[in-house]
Amino acid sequence: MRGPHDIGGLEAGPVDTAPHDMTFWEKQIDALNMLLGAKGIRRTDENRRYIEMLGHDAYNTLSYYERWTASMSRLLIDKDYITQDEIDAKIADLTTRLGEDMKT
Amino acid sequence: MSGAAALHPGARVLVREDYPPGHFRTPVYVRGRTGVITRKIGDFRNPETLALGRDGLPLKALFEVKFKQKDLWPDYAGAEEDALLIDLYEHWLSTVKND
């Protein structure tokens, strides 16, 4: 009934309002998201729909930009720009080149 | 009176109580609640169909609607006149008679 994002009025505890820097990969994801928008490949509302479709467990486990990453990769698969096999192959390649640290 | 023409500032409106799948800009806490239109903000592409990759047309009117906090939260302990202003699209609203 209620999407994972639609939490107005629910108990949430204290909000962390401390400013924090974005990591390099978060900036990359932000840039990629902007680029997909500029090229007309995805709209902001589509991104929101995909993020809300993650479900409660994933939504509440992933960080903000991890949600964006999950949303974008699924959207690009659904629209036939990339395949899951290509993503898996790239991850395997990076894991081999950069080592086991990648996995954590 | 019904339909979009009945939606104007001062009109008392009921928010549709519906929980469809998809992307919506109407939070759960106002669904099924009654408020008053304070102003029309404009006509915009429909985010619900934009979210499906379509063009979002026809344009939908977006209204600012005022709710008493006491009408939204059963245990609200603040002042009687405390209110929430929220933007809602026309297709979530229907007019209701004034009390």
C-alpha cells in the first residue's frame, strides 16, 4: 500500500543534518544521471519510479546514490541500452583488475 | 458540480483514497483526507505517465491544497489553525460540499 519512500508521518528518529562530502563515485553517478536526462534517455519521474520499485528492503538498505545506481542500471536494461550480462562482465573485469577490495 | 471546472480556490476537496502501483506525487497521509484549494499553481505534464517514459500529456492542473494538521494526524497536539499546504494534481481531487 505504501511505497518505501512515502514515509511522511512515520516514526523516523533523529535526522542527521550534518553536511558530508560526496565521494568520487557518487559524483560519477550524478553526472551519468544528468547525461542520461540530457540525452532524453530517462526522465526524472522514471528514475523516481524505478527507485520506488526497489521495495522496502533494498530501499532502506542502499545509500542514496546506490539507489540511483540500481535504478539507472535497471532502466538501461529495460530500454535495451545495456544487458545484465554486460554489467556482470564489467564487474568481473574490475574485480580481477582491482582486487578483492572491490567486493566490500 | 464535478470535473476540473469545479476545482478552484476556496473549493473543498477530497483526495482520492487509492493505492495503485506506479509513481505518484500524492503522499499516503493525505489520501482520503479533505482540504481546501488555496490556489492553482499551473498546468504541468503528468508525472505519473512521465514516469512510464511517455510524454505526460495532456497537461494536468496542479493545485495548492490546505489541510488542517488536526485532520491529518489523529493525535496532533498543536494549535487548531496549524495547517499543511501541499501540491496535488487535479485527477486526485474531487469537490465535496462545505460542512
